[in-house]
Amino acid sequence: MTSILAFAFVLGALILVHELGHFMVAKLFGVRVLTFSFGFGPRLIGRRWGETEYILSLLPLGGYVRMLGEEPTEEVPKEEERWSFALRPLRQRAAIVAAGPLSNLLFASLLFAFVFWLGVPKLLPVIGEVMEDFPAAQAGLKPGDRVLEIEGRQVRYWETLLEVIPRSQGRELHLLIERGGRRFELKIRPKAVKRKNIFGEEVEVYQIGVVPSGQVGIERHRPLEAFLKGLRQTYWVSKLVVLSVVKIIRGVISAKTIGGPIMIAQMAGQEAEKGLLRLLFFTALLSVNLGLLNLFPIPILDGGHLLLMGLEGVLRRPLDTRKLEVVQKVGLIIIVSLMVLAFYNDITRIWRPK
């Protein structure tokens, strides 16, 4: 039940934000919005307010905003042309299309900022275990020691060590240590070891051989600082998403890692059980994914529409309607194929022998 409720919250929020982006910018430019749908497929319930019909559809795996004159073959009465999407300047049409994914990216930044403002638990720089045959043990570090400084930089949380040590390239580091109320300095030269990164690739990293104790502190940020940190987090996650897609295309990462609604529901439930902040952070991560993937230049996605609009701008004329229909069908085949793959991966994860 937790997974279902968490999934409904996460997916509902992301769909609503995305479609509201299209809806609000279309309204801003005076385009008539005929339908605002939450979900795809057969209509379940609906109600009309003004010129727009708001409906709930059977399949809650997306949504759409249908505007007057949006379809290439649609005939718009002469008296209604001023409200038509197709007759808007190219830059306005592009802004309406881009508003959906950009809304997801902004929403992610705000969610990240909210989490950073409330405060996130972070590992304290207290040594829990010292590994044998590593530089830390040879230098005399012991469990319970607290790292106060590294290379003159104050260490408040364990993440600072994870930033400095791997980038040392093996040069000697100066640490200020606190042990039993006494402070002293140590010199440690990290050694290179082979480890797998988050993509499963074997890389060379520098380590000193210590494990955190597990003690945590809460880091909070002021509103403006939290907002800027939220923007940086969105940028960092965006880079990671793009890099992951590239590695899947290159075959570095298996296509089996692609997940669908079932995996999202499972993960949402797991994060919800760990607390509201974890669920919000997970929602922000998915919002970045949704925003970026919609910007990919695949026909039928927002990115595909933007690509065609860019081509229209270069050619300085509308594109051929029949060719557009073919392109849209190709895009639909690609998207459906990806959805089938995602569902297949989800099902095989569930039924895979333990």
C-alpha cells in the first residue's frame, strides 16, 4: 500500500507539473487549450471550465495538453485562427513545447532546495574502521579519530574527505586529527586502487583506507543558499542522467538497468518508508529524469518537436504534413518499444530467481 500511495504522489506531481508548464505558457500566448488530461487512454471523468475540458484518463502514466490547431492536419475555422497554436510565431510555439520539461527541471530545483532548507543528514568525519595495509593504518589513524582539517580545509562532514582524497593523485596530504580531546597533525599519502564506479566501470582511485563510523549530523541552509544549492544539484543530476544515457547507447551500461513504472513504484515505497525528505529527494531525481528525457530529440517527445521547429526555422517554411506524420509514427514506435523494454525489465526483476 505504501508503494502504491508513494507512486501515485510522485507520478501525479511530475505529470501535473509537466503539463501545467505547457498549459500556462500556452495561455500566456493566447493559445486556446481544448483539453488538459491527466493520464492517457479512455476518459474516466471530466469537467469543462471555460474553454478547457479537464479530464482523468485510464492510464496514469503521463498526460497531455491538446491545443487548438496543434495537429498538422487539423482545420481551424477562420474566426478562431487567432487562438490557434499552429499560427503562433515559431518562438512562441517553441516556448510552449519547452515549458513542460523546463517546468520539471525547475520543480526539481525547488524540491532539492526545500530538502536542503529543512536539513539533510550527513556523515560526520569520524573514523569507524581503519583498513590494514592502507596508508591510514600506517600513519597511525585509529577508530574514533575525528578529521578536523585536510590540506588546510575545514572538514565538517565526511563528503569533504571524499572530494579531496580521490583527487590527490597520490600526493601527500596533511590532516588535523582530534583524538580524546587532543589535536595533532598527520601526513598520509593515498595509494591507487582499482574500484568500480557507479556505472560499473573499473577505474583507478586514490584511497587512504578508512570507513566512516556512521555518526551523522544535520546540515541546514538558509533559503537563498538552499535555492542555489538546489540549482547546482539539478545541474549535477542532469549531467549524470545524460552520461548514463550515453553509456547505455555505447553498451557500457546494460539496457537491463532501464526501469518502468513497477520499479519506480517499488523505489518510491522504499523511500517513503525512510521519511518524507527521502521521498521528496527521490521525486526531485525523477523530475530531472523526466525533464531531460523529454528534451531528447525523439519524434513525439517535446525534444523531437523542438528539433522539427528548429528545422522549420532553418528552412524558413512549414514542414511537409505527410512527412511529419511519418516522423511522428516513427517516434511512437521508438517510445512504445522503450516502454515495452522497461516493463519487461520490471517483470524480470520481480520473477528473477533469488
